[in-house]
Amino acid sequence: MTDILIVAATTKEVEFLLKGKQSPSVGKTLPLKGLSHAIRYDLLITGPGIHQTTWNMAKALTAKSYDLAINMGIAGSSDAGIKPVRVVQVSSDCFADWGAEDSDGKILDGFQIGLARPNEKPFKNGKLLASFKKKLLCIAAIPSSNGFTVNTTTGTERRKRMLIDRYGEGIESMEGAAFFYACAMTKTPSLQIRSISNMTGKRDRKSWKIKEAIDALDGFVGLLIMELESKVKK
């Protein structure tokens, strides 16, 4: 039987997956009920941020081997072509504020200042990549984007521009690169699916569409699960 790990920062982002009285605890995998007859799904709530994601992913992936890990949740976008409440695959990610700020305000990542080599395992040209290779129609139907992972979410136009100047437009989260890193180090096939709740830049929580983004994610994940199950049955 296929084993899949679903990973989210918070329960709220994936509450639609829970049946009955299931209540996940941060850092502990929870077998999900009633999603599939052909696939076993475990849910891992990591807690928000790079540090919690790295630790809890490491524990989960060393305790059990998975055929696929899927990181899902909401995120911000600096890409004018990917707006709320679009669902997107993040195909590559990076630790965007790992490094230094130059005297002129530009970001110097850890590779530029010699903390690591850009092709040092598990990086590919400084990026961490989604590694699930099977073709899925539902994935092909949504946009694919670069991501960048931050310790502090963007709240000003100035910082948004700094990140775009260094990494280009993309999808901002606090966990994606840590998820990819843990999967790559344990050779676990990985996917990252995000639903956009807000555009990055000047912080304005009143304009965020969190509920709508989670509803969009719910709809997409239903299609994803059906397609994964159909492939297992063949």
C-alpha cells in the first residue's frame, strides 16, 4: 500500500482533511481516516516557521518511510500573475533570508558569501526542488512557480522589492524550503501545493482572503487525492 505524508504548518490550513473527532498535535503524525481505500495518509502539523518544520519533518521522515510527502497550505505571492485565491505548485524553493544584507540594502544569500556551495547536497544551483516525478493532470492544470522561504514575512514594499530583485517574483512562505530540505536529505519524493491568501508588500490583514484560499485548497486537494488513488489502483 502507498504511504503519503501530508504536511502543514497549522491545523486550520488543512482542517478539511479531518474526519470526526480527529485532532492533530504539533509534531506528531496522525493517520487520516476515510480519505482513500488504496492509500494510507498521515498528517503532520509542524507548527509555523523554518525551525519547527525542520525538526518535526526530520522526526517524521526518520521514523517512517513515505512514498510521497505533500506540503500544503496558504501563502503570499509577489507575482502579479498569481493572485488570491489561486492554487499553485511551488516547484523550487530557497531560504531567502539566509545570508546577509549588503550595505546598499541588497540581499546576499548564503552561497554568495561562502557559507555553502550552490550545488552542495541537496541544493541545485542554490535551489531546493520538488522531486515527485509522476505526471498528474491536476498538477499540470495549475501554475508552477518559484518559492522563497523567510523567517519574517514581508510587510513593506521595500522588502518585497528586495526579494524580487534577488529571487524574482514568486510564492512566499515560512516553511517550504525547510520541507524540501528534509525530503531531499531523506530521499522522500516531494510536492508543495499552496493557495494564495494575499499579495506581499505593505501588510494589510484586512485584505487577506484566508478562508477563501483554504476553500480553494480544499477543492484542489480533493482532486489530487482522487487522481493519486486512481493511479495506485491501476
